[in-house]
Amino acid sequence: MLKNAFLMLLSLAIAIGGGGASVWYALKIQDGVGAIRIGQWTAFPDIGTPAADPYSKARVAREGVLALGRAEGLSFVAENDAAGDQLKRECSYRIEGGFPTARFWTLYAADQSLGVVETGKPRLAALQSYQLLRQADNSVTISVGHHPMPGNWLLTDGSGRMYFVLTFYDTPIASSTGLSDVSLPRIVKAGCDA
Amino acid sequence: MRNVLATLRRLFHAVLLGLVGAGIVHIVVLLLVPEFSERDAWSRLSMASDLYRMNRLDAEAGGAPVVKSVDPLFYATACRFDLEEGMVRIKAPGNVPFWSVSVYDRNGHNIYSFNDHTATGGKLDAVVLTPAQMIDVRKDLPEDLQGAIFVEAPIDEGIFVIRSFVPDDSWKPIVSRFLDQSSCELQDF
């Protein structure tokens, strides 16, 4: 009798504990259902729309996000560099390559919650496409790091994990058909502060 | 020996049952999260301000942002509305480099969006209304609604968000004024 009760409790504990924990975990990880990966960049074109999958819907409700609409823009998030290592705030990176068609785009360095990195200076850890220097072939090279660098410089500060958020505004790639042949810039690690 | 095997089998049964249960709980919890969340955009906004009140979403206006905003190079403002009380009109004066607008339903799903290229002369003047209200308005379009963008939304409660691009520091006061002077009003008809 006691054994039966114990087994029943065990089943219930696994069901409720496991079920709850797995939902919590699935909502916590950045990656997920409905993601589109281009190089190191990940986008969720369906997030925040009624057509989104249940995981995206739950994430929207839990984090209170108001996702960009199709006519507004599309955000990509990168958490790794081209070598597959996690992005670190104490390291410097080079973001180089061509960008897809858009009226303009913005790039910022973000912390775990995807808020902009605090630099402690008037200069934001953010850049936008109107203020950039371009190469002759219209490609862009952006240096990311704590120390000032010539050309395009994205200031970061602190230590720990970092994400890059690249958002294209008023862009044809936000319609899903455009996403197949989009190429995004590469993120190359240039070095780290010891 | 036999006794131990039987116990093990029952233990295995219990674990298996637990795992199947975990799957069911997973699905149920996942589908219930949007229903019961008190941290969704609507709930956060309703704690900050009333219906038909524009409420800045960026940290610039002082205090922590109500809804986790967006791009650091953007300012945003939002108002909640209820179409059961009537159609709602959103206006913002002035010219800024880029603005875009989204209409969200009660659950924070984006149901309609457009940007300044859609609007006549780049002026933000929009009316959100239900299909039934649209039929009424079509019969006799008031003079001052001629240039407005009509957004037909099959919802009652919703959120309207205006986002505006701040290319550099010199644009901050202009974009701030654009958003602060925006209005979100119940439109009589």
C-alpha cells in the first residue's frame, strides 16, 4: 500500500516537475522553434504574429515583448562568432561583409536580456547605417571593442556574454520569401583583453 | 529475486507514466502561459497608464521602460485602446527621419504594421476600427478623416505602438517632441 503511494507520488513528481521545468527551459534558451539561421545570425520572422508557434507565443507573453511588424523591420541576433565561440564583452571583433537591402539598419551590442550594453559613456554601444564608412564595393567593416579603433567603431565595455542585434528597417527581406538568399556579415574575433 | 524484479518493473512503470505525464503537463503549461501571464505587454502597460493614454516605452522619458523596448536608437510610445467603446484615432505631428506603427491585439500579437512611406505626405494619421465600424464609416466618410489610414482590426482590446528612429543626438529633442505630441483618442462617429 505504502509502496503504491510512493510510486504514484514519484509519477506525479516527474510529470509536474519535468513538465514545468521543460517549459521553463524551452522558453529560456535563445534558440527555438521557428528560427531562421543565416551564418551566425538568428531571426524569428514569425515571432509576435498570430501565426507564431506556441513556444514563441508563450515567450511573447512571458517577456512582454512587442515584436516588430513586417512593415517595420526584422531583427537578427548573433551569440557566436564565425569560429563558433560565444561572444564576450572583453573581446574585440570585426563584423565585415555586405548587408541586405533595407532603408537603414542598426547594430547594437546587447547583454543577456538583449538590452543595450552599458558603456558608462555618452557614446552608445550602437551604430546605424547612415553613419558608417563603406568600402568601394559597398561592404562594411565594423570594429567592435573597448579600445577606440579607426573606421567604424562599435564601443563595448564590461565582461561576460555579449550578443549582437542587427535590425533591418523597412526591408523586403522581412517578407519570408526574401529570406532564402540573404547573406549577412561575418563576425570574426580579433583578440581578447587578458 | 522475483520480488525484486517485480518491484523494479513497477518502478519502471511509474517512471514511464511520469514521463508521459510530463509531456502532457508541458503542452498544457505551454498553452496556458499566454492566458495567465501577468507580465505581458498589456498588463505592464495597464499598470503604467490608462486606456487612450500615450505612454513612452523607452528609458529616455525617465524611469525604467514599461515594456522592454526595442532598439537603443529608437524611441517608442504606446497606447491601449478598446474598440468596443468606438474607433480610435492616432495622430502625431511633425517630421522625423523614420516612423513605423504597429497594432497589437490583447495578447501582444502584431496584427498590422505600416511605416511613413505608407502615409500621405509622411504624416501619421491613422484610425483603428473593427470591420463593422468600417462599414458605417464608409457610408459617409467625414471630411477630416479623408487623409487618414484606416486599419481594420477584428479585435476589441489592443495596443498601438509608434516607433521612431533617432539617427543621432541632435535628433533626440525632435523625435521626443514628435512622440510626446502624439495623441490617441476615441473618435466620435
